[in-house]
Amino acid sequence: MSALFFMTAGYNDYSSFIKKRFGERVQKISVNAGFTCPNRDGSKGTGGCIYCDNTTFNPAYTSVHKPILEQINEGIAYFSEKYPAQKYITYFQSYTNTYASVQVVKERIQEALSCKEVVGVSVATRPDCISDEILEMLAGFSKRHFITVEYGVESTYDATLKTINRCHSWNDSVQAIRKTAFYGLYCSVHLIIGLPGENETDFLNHAVNISRLPVNFLKLHQLQILSGTAAEKLFNQKPELFKILSVDEYTDLMCRFVAKLHPEIIIERFTGESPPERVIAPRWDKIKNFEVTEIIRRKLAEKNISQGMDYPALRP
């Protein structure tokens, strides 16, 4: 399926795709399904990724101590006040949501899909925590539901992945993405812009590297150095490793990134938000995600930039 139909404001946006796919607004509801990560429990490493603090992005209603259906119903109660009469996608967000047996993962997903308002699930995981058995199971659900596998790729450079304690390689990501496409599942990729040791050339090369793969959706956000994380310690020790971008610099960069990105990849978001009191850098004066997106849309229009116009395969 070509995504070009959904091109708006210079790029393929996720909300337009979803409205076309379902005929109405669909809201994601995050849940905590009680999983952990192999770089936390010692099987590959300890401490987790240097930037990670799940408490900064999990909604208040998510809790490992609540059944999944209870979390979903509380999420629906929250969002239905703002957006009545809509459908929902359950977002298995916290940690690595395929880091368990096939049966355990299947039971969690079945519980989420048992809610009549839920039309699908998005499963956030690591590229080294996927298997043919899990993908085959998810492909079975996809016959009746909207299923997305979301990989925390974060960077396309092995040196960076080592620095941030990801405990997986870029090749792990490549193989997982290709395998996911083989099973006919939607594949989403998560990238962080501003990781230590990378510069603007590296950031733009991520667009080209991702574009070579069968990726459907892309989530981007700026690195946020949070208090109390290993990233803060590294930032204090070696600030020269970090390319800290202002809002203006970041939005300019995103325009160039969009130009290099394959035109059929759908961009789900450009930025992330954490509690301002926890953010060491970059300090963006409490600007909201939608405000950054609007700046990027405006700049794309002003610069006459469209997604994929500088993608190497499309050049004359």
C-alpha cells in the first residue's frame, strides 16, 4: 500500500493515515503489562538505557499492579471526556513487551483485544527480543485487528548503541524489521535525535538508513537528558559528546530529515515530552509536541520541502 495518499503539509502524517484506515479518530491508550528488559535484568546488561526513566512518560492510570483491562478502561474514561465516540489502540509501552514466552505475550494481547472499543494493539519491543513464533502469533491477530510492532532502534550506529547501553546492534534492528515485514505486520521504528557521539550528519544518515528498510511508521524525538539518569552523569562528565539543539535548530534539522526520508514512511511524531522539572537539556521552555510539529509544518511549506525529495533513490 502506498502511503503517498496521506501526504499533508509536506510529509506523511500518522493521524491522516489512521483516519483513512478507520474512518474516525483513534486514540492510543498506554498500558503497563508487567514486562522488563534484558539490559535491566542482567541477561544482557544492567541499569537499562542511559536516558531511560519510564516514569516520565507513562500516564497516571498505567500500573503494573492493575489488570490490563482496568488500565484500558481508565484510559478510555480519561480520553472520552475530550474525544467522545472514538476507537482505541492499546499501546504496550513500558519496557520490552515481547520479553516473555509466546503464551504470556499472547494472553496479554488477548486481554487488550477483549475490550470492544479496542481495534488493535501496538507492541513496543526491542529488535533482539523478537522471534518467528511471536511474529507468527501476532500475524494471527492481524487477520482481524490492527497490529503494529514498534522497535526501539534509537540509532543506526553500533558505536552509539554501545554508548547508550542498548545491548543490541544495528544489524539486530535490520533483521527484526525485515522479518516483521515478512510476516505482513505493520512495523514502526523509534529513533532518538541527539544521542551522545552523534552529529547532524549522523542524524540525517539515520533517515537514509531507515529508508532502505520495510518500515511503515516512524517515531522521532529529541534526546532529553533527565535528572537522575546515567545520561545526566555522562553529560556532566563529557558535555562535548552531546549536540544540544535549540527548537529552531531541531525543527530546521527535521525539515532536512524529512527530505531524505523515503516518501512512503508515515511519521507518527517528531518530538517527545517529559516533566520540565526533570529535563536538564535541551530546555525548550515547556513547548508542547503539537507546537513543535506546527513549526516544522510551517518551515516545510516555507522552504518548499516535501518528504523524500532528497531521498537518494529518487534523485535523477
